[in-house]
Amino acid sequence: MNRLVEIRSQEFLCRERAALDSKRRLFWLAQAEEWEQRALAEIAYHFRECNQAELNAA
């Protein structure tokens, strides 16, 4: 889950930059979107791992 925290931090930084850099706002928002998608993929991976562990334990 530490990886998820790092990913979300990067997403936050991109959104913060978008708010401060009006000329490159769309670029930073696109970057934030990419980080958000990585976060969702990380969450999905975590749940697959947890579910697999439960199936193996049963």
C-alpha cells in the first residue's frame, strides 16, 4: 500500500501544478489523470492478491 500512497502523492502534485500553472493546466491535468489510473490499477491489483490469498487459504 505504500506504492498507492506514492502514486496518489504524484497525482496530487500534478493537480496542484495545474492550479498554479494556467498555461500548462491541461498538461498537468492529463498527468494527474494518468496517476489516478495507476492508482486504480494498484488498488485492483491489491484486491486480486487479497482474494487469491483467501482462496488459497480455504
